[in-house]
Amino acid sequence: MAFMSGNEAIAQGAWEAGAHIGVAYPGTPSTETMEEFAKKPDVYAEWAPNEKVAVEVAVGSCAAGARVLATMKHVGVNVAADPLFTVSYTGVNGGMLVLAADDPGMFSSQNEQDSRFYAHSAAIPMFEPSNSAEAYRFAHDAYELSERFDTPFMMRTTVRTSHAKTVIETGERVPVDVKPYEKDPAKWVMMPAFAKPRRVVLAARTEALKEWVEDCPYNTVEMRDAEIGIVCSGAAYEYVRDAMPNASTFKLGVVWPLPQKALADFASKVDAVYVIDEASDYLSSHVKALGIAVADFVNPLPTCGEVSPLAISHAFGKELPPHEAMPNDVPGRPPALCPGCPHRPVFKELSRMRAIVTGDIGCYTLGALPPLSAMDTTVDMGASISMAHGFELAMAGTEHRPIVGVIGDSTFGHSGLSSLLGTAYNRGTGTICILDNRTTAMTGQQGNPFNGVTLQNRVSREMNIERIVGALGIEDIQTVNPHDVDAVRTALKAATSNDDLSVIVFRAPCVLLDKKNRKPACEVGHECTACGSCIRIGCPALSRDEGNGCALIDPDLCIGCGDCAQYCRFDAIHVPAPKGEAHA
């Protein structure tokens, strides 16, 4: 017996089933799955530069006969869709499982989307567990099923099933030999002459899957009161059991394809069928498409964000309890860059310049928030560079503010490199800032090609950003320490003043990489005039004295970086000196 999160359980199930290889790009809420898999004996695991590459590596591994696990968050499925749709045609050799971890409520994502639509569109069977025990079981069984039906299997989780922990009964790893590879262009070379017959194979497989799902052991009917029958899946099942304990339920463990006959049989045994969806109409629309009458709720379910037991109860007509106002004495805690974050001076200077800043996906997206307010757009990974080029094209020939694209080192490796290639190839102009904090910070300090740290700490290569940028024909390249405010200001001014494409690499490690060697906190002296210049850099360690308005520094938060002192015109902030030296 073990107490595991859904992510841990998926890794355990895949390992016990004999999975040999794991490939992923980190993204909440999926990240821990591959981190846990990488700790298992007798496996190989790696971080790929992006999800498309991860799936392509996985397809190559399964074609060669290995059992393979690929994991990503929901927006990563967008990136991986190209190989996913075609591997549905090719099928597999060794079993292949792809985890898509969705984020209803957007706790750490730029959108809500439902990966079940991908399974339907690509005709790839998909599991959806409601707890860790099911996540373990589904991951374990997926490999035999993948090889039996000659198709990859997908699994969809959400934040709750990814991170909530339940008790599971684990087993032992069953060693599985890598299957022999046999050359078969008609299966693996997807040119039109071969893809057309494989499309016929896909159609036949889909019919076989539809027959299998009717009585597979992963869908569960629980008959209780026949007045109400609820069709649901995933974490929503747990909410249904809490909110409607007497209702009969059809819990779908396989969410594509749906079991038409089994659902119709369930509908015949209850007075009315209701479908519980979460941030999507996937289940309700697909159940209706099977010809099953779906009843309307008394009150509509939320169309955005997570559902809850309370929302489900309200949908069935129960009154919501009165809302309690937030107490007045609870202080607000807006999201902010960490104290000492190397990104802060860059955004402060971009704000001072009134630059148009196209941003990207990472913890540095927080540079959009007050008081820095230094980011105009964020759409998807790699978009900062492409959108900066688009701004330059649209504003060409006009007097306009400087246009600057800002991207992190891991995101640059993910998809920014191809965007920069496009800008350079088309003789684009503008300024690109690559914020190299030596890690993939937002998802928990994972390695990436530009710090050379691999998932299993193998000997690797640390890619050189400046040399790669230079290889694209870009000549104006600067490397700057972002904690040197004067250098940041000078570099940005020079880059945004020329008429060519400029790249600035701002390099300093994330403050969370080495928390043991933290410097003593800075101190505010009597010279403080309460001007507020230091406060406006937005460091959480800085606040004002309620009495005289002077700056206060929280010694428990401050890491002694000294960024604030560089913005103080009165030398009122004293930076701790290195050991053995006098204070500055």
C-alpha cells in the first residue's frame, strides 16, 4: 500500500508495466509524473526541448519496440498535435501512453481546454481516472492495450487528480523485453500512398475499440436511486458522490470512445440522465450525439473553471449558502516576482522606457503586473519573438515606442529559437531579451538545453545561447548581468536605438537555485526621504513605515541582492558587504 498523488501513481503504474523510456516537457500539473518516473530503476527519462519533440522521441522509441511514457500539460498537447495525429495512423510496436494534464480554473495556465477533444479528433483512445488508484491502474493497463489495438493510448487528468493523494495498492515491476524492430514502410512511412491504407486501418481499429469499450472494466455503473442518473468522469465523479450521494452514476474511465450501448442501457434504468461537465461540453455533447436524451439542470453548471460539490448541488436546485465577505483585516497578497529575482531590473527599465513589450510563458510573465506593468502581451510559448516581429511590421514607417520581445532560456529552447530564426531570415528588426536564469524556474527548477542539466543528471552539453544566436546571422548580441542596473539601462538603450535586430542575454541564476548561500538582508538608513523609488520596483521584501512613509525591508524575505539600493538616489539603502569587507 502507498499514499500517492495521481502523478506519482501514473509513474508507478507505467514502471510496473515495464515502461522503458520516459520523455516530457515540464508543465504544471503534469511535471511530477516524469520526475517520479525518472527515479525508478531500469528506466531512461529525459526532458525534451518541447512537447512535439517529446512525442516524436516517444514515437521513435515505441516504433523500435520499447514501452514509452510521454507527459505534458494541456497546452503542450497543442504543440504535440502534429505527431499525435499521425501516430494514430501508424500505430505502435511497443506500447505508448501519452499523459495530457488539463488545468480547469487556469491555476497555472493561459487558457482552459479539454484534451478529450484531441482524443476524439485524433481517434486515440483515452482514459480519465477519478483518483490515484485509477490513475495507477489505467497507466499499468494502457501498455498491453496499446499493443493489443496497435495504437497509442492517452490519459487525461486535471489538477485535482494530478495532485490529490489517495491510497493505492502497488505491485512489482514486470520486466518486458523490447520488441524486435522490423522494417515496414507501409506502416511507418506516412506518405500519401501508405497513409491512405493506414486510414482504413484506423477506421477498422476505431470500430474494434467501440466494441471493446462497451464492456471494458474501466467504466463503472453504480445504481442507487433511479430518479436521477448522472454520467461523469474524472475528478467530477468525486464531486458528484459528495453532492448527490443517492444518485445513480455512470463513471466513465474511458472517455473516448464512449460506450453507446452501455450508456443507453443506463439511461433506460433511470428516470432522467444528467451529464456533469467541467469547463467544457465534451461529455454532454458526445452523450447527446449518441442519441441519449440529456435532462436540463434547474440551474446551469458553471461554464468556466472547476466544478464543485456546491455547484452540482445548486445545479439540481439546492440554494447556495450565503456568501461571507472577506474580513477587512486580511492583507492582500498579489503575485509577484521573488525577492532578488534577476528579471526585476530588466522589467523596471523596460517600464521606464515605456517600451512595447511582447512577453512569453514563464514566471517572468509576472512582469506584467503592477508596479512594474512592463508587459503588453502574452499568448503562448515562443510568441514573444514572433509577436515583436509582427509589431515591427505593423508599425514600420511610423514613430513608435521601442518594441522589445522578452523570453526565458527554457522557453527560448522550447519554441523561441524557431521564432527568432523567422525574424532573422526575414530581416526583422527590434530587440529581443533572453532572460537566462539558468533553469526552468516556473515549474520547479528543471533542467533545459541552456543549463545542460538533464533529468537523470547524466553528462550533457550546455548550449551557448550567444553562439546559437550568432549562427543565425545576428550581429548585435550583448550579455549583461541583470543585477547591474546601469548595465541593463545602457544595453537596452543601445539595442533599441539601432535599426537592426538586437539580442540581449540577461544572465543571472534564479534565486531559488542556491538558497543556502543567501546574503544578509539590506538595511534602510536614516538618509531615507520616503520618496518611494525603491518601493516601485515591486520587491515583496520592501514596504513603507505606516508612520513616516520611509522604506522598510523585511529581513526574512530580503536576500541582499542590492537591486533596490541602485534605485535609491540618496544612498539610504545599505547593501551587506561580502565577509571580511566593510559595508557599502
